[in-house]
Amino acid sequence: MDYRKLGKTDLNVSCLCLGTMTMGWTSDKVESFAVMDYAVDNGINFFDTADIYSQWVEGNDGGVAESWIGEWIKSRQARGKVIIATKARGRMWPGPDGEGLSRAHLLRAVED
């Protein structure tokens, strides 16, 4: 696996990034954990996610991929071994700060 320096940081990320949009949508937790295991076993250390992922699934408030990544990191003792890129912008709750890039939206997205 090839790696690249991430911007002006000291982080080196794999040239391939694991997208997690299907977690909690078309792949269940067991499948998702297996995919993350496979990715790391093959040199991928960069995961892309978002708070809104799987929100479109009936009965799902979103955030499943982020939660499962956290559970996977804890169960595999992988903290410091993977780099997570996440996003917050989409509508996650009602009201004027329910979506967008306002300070209020971003702070709540981080806390939720």
C-alpha cells in the first residue's frame, strides 16, 4: 500500500480510503466489521464517514457508520492505527441550525 502525507499534518494516509456510506444501510454490523478488518489487514488506514450516513434508512437517525467505526476501533484496539475523515453539513435535526456549516450546527454534530 502506498501512503501520502495528509496536507500539512504529520499524518500518513493510505492512497485508498475506505468509504463507509453503506454501513447500517446495505451492510450490517458484522459485515461492516469484516470490511474494516480486511481494509486494515491490507494496509488501508484511512476511513471516510459522515454523521448523515444511513439516515435515509427508515427508523435510523444517522450516525451509524460513525458509531460502528468507534466500536470497531475499541474492539480491535485500533486507536491511533486509523485516521477518520468525517463530515457534518446535512440536515440532522429540525430548526435553523439543523443543517449547514454554522458554528451551532458543527458543535452539535460533534457532540451528537
